[in-house]
Amino acid sequence: METEQEVTQVSAEMSAVCLDMFPRMACESGVEVPKGRVKHTSVLASLGLGAEDLRGALVMVASPEFFRATFPLAGSPTPAFDGDVLDWAGELANQTLGRLNNRFAALGCIFSLGIPTVVSGEDMQIDISDQRPHASLRGRLGDHEILIVLHIQRTNGGPLFRPKDLTVTVGEGEGILF
Amino acid sequence: MPHKILLVDDSKTVRQQVAVALTQAGFSTVEAGDGQEALDQMAKNPDVKMIVCDVNMPRMSGLEFLAAMKQAGKMGNPPVVMLTTEGKNDVIDKAKALGVRGWVVKPFKADQLIAAAKKLTGA
């Protein structure tokens, strides 16, 4: 993202993805990314992205309660084990960046995803604010908040979206048999 | 005997989601957390009737798993359906060339996956 317009467009795509995933979530774009120590127990999930001339990462930070509240197994109890919370946090980051990947591909920005990394702890020192430029979003679902930050840029400084690179995608939730 | 389906995904949450849906539809499931584990499960479970497989996984990806299956002459039987966040046609084309029979983009709809399983296993 080299221009304010690209940051705005990426933020809009992030909001759209979050609202697709959590229709009741209140989203605020362009929030300040906090620097320094997080006082409460937090879970941080991150996922790298890349292409020949593109690099970046998605980072999500929320309390374990956010991930318990959004755990997708209908009819099952919320996860009792921390491992289940961390697994879901990683998968949520994966599905969020996957959806952004498909949306960006339709705009001429094509990349591959890495494998999620998840950490949790108390009083963690989190400093992702220097990964600039970035788009940020704070989502609120009931009493729970999540901060999502996406850093993405061309290594050659070119425009993020290149219409000549448009590619066709299968949409979210769609399936095809060959 | 219910038809057995191998679920390959590095997320335990996703494996559980898919297992619940398929079990309720009358299938049985076995699980693997990456492509290498999937190869091991295939060796242990020769009665697997279908595979549901993610693309991006550590150690051995879904496409690497497909290539290993193809090299072993096992692609096509049992049929493989990919379940992934990946929806770009170039990746789908690579998987098709390796013999994949279906593609579902997460988040999946249980009815859709069950319909595919019934069709591909003849259940």
C-alpha cells in the first residue's frame, strides 16, 4: 500500500470480510495500533503472505474469550482447552486472509498464504505498529474485541492492485465437482 | 458399514466441524493433520472411500499430498475433494491436473459437502 487510496481500499475489503464472517460485529477501520505491553491475557495469530514482488502479514490480537465466543462448532461446548482456542485463532486468521486473498485476486493482487503462527500469554509485549503501511480494524462482538492489522506492499513500490493481473476465483462457501 | 472418509487439515477445529457434519450424515471419518499424516492414514486405512483435504498445511501441503498420491498411482481412487480458503483458478487448475474431483471454498456449507460425499462415494 503506497497510497492513502490503497489503504482505504484495503480497509474496506477487511471490513467487508469481517462483516461476512461475523454479521453482528461492529467494525471500526483505521484505528491506532497500540504499542507496548498488553495487560490482559491475549492471543495473537499471525500469517504471512507473499509473491514474487509482494510481501506482508496479517496479525490478529484478541482475548481468549473472543475466540471462545466465536468457536464454530454448533451444539458443542466452548473449547475447554487452550489448545483448541489457539487452533481456532490460527484458523480464523487463515480464513480471514484467505477471503482477502480471493477478493484481492479479483482486483489484480495475487499472493500465497503462509501457515498460521499463534502465541498467547499475559503481559505480552506486542509491537506491530512499525509494519507500515498497514490497514487496521477493530471489531467488537458483544463484550469482546479483536484488532486486525494487515501489512501488504509491493517490494518494488508499484501499485498494489494491477487490473492486468485479474484472476478468476471460486467464491466463499461455493463448491464445484469436476 | 458406513463409508469411511479421510479428513486432512492442520486445524483440529475444521476437522471436528467436518467430522460432525459427515458423521451425522452416516459416514465415518479418520483424520490427519498434514499431507504426510494423510499418507500414513491411507496406508493404515485401505477402505477409505473419499478424502477431504486442505491446501495450505505445514510439512506436506495438500498439493504435495496429491502429487505423492498420483506418483503412487492412487489418485482418483479414492476421490479427493479440496476444502480450503484458496479459490484462485490457477491453484484449482494445478489440483485438477493432479486428479482432484471437487473444490469447496471455506467456510463450507455442510449440505454441500455431504452432497459431494454421497455423490462421490455412491452412498
